[in-house]
Amino acid sequence: MPFSLSSTKILFVCNETVNVDKEIIIVNDGSTDKSLEILRKYEKKYPCIKVFDKPNGGVASARNVGI
């Protein structure tokens, strides 16, 4: 799912799945704002979240990392 600082999707997904045995993979594709910092906080709070950080390479590259 795309993430931005104004996004509330991640909060909804985490709250809905925190008690479910699922993994949420989020790839930070070279963001230059505070997105990675925010995502790392969620990763620490919710064990179901896995964050991967990579230099910007575009959507296809980010999807490949997620797979």
C-alpha cells in the first residue's frame, strides 16, 4: 500500500489485523520526508509489520523487494 505522512490507511490496517496472524510488508522506496521514521515506530509497536528501506527505484522495484 502506498504510504504518505497524511495517510491513515496504515493505522486502519494495523488496528484491524493486529490480532490476526498476518504479516504487513511495507517498502520505503527512498522517501526524503519522515515516513521511514514513522514506519519504524509502527514496526516496533506491531510485530506484524515489517519495514524494508531501499533507495528510490520506482514502484516495480519496491514491489520486487516486498515479494
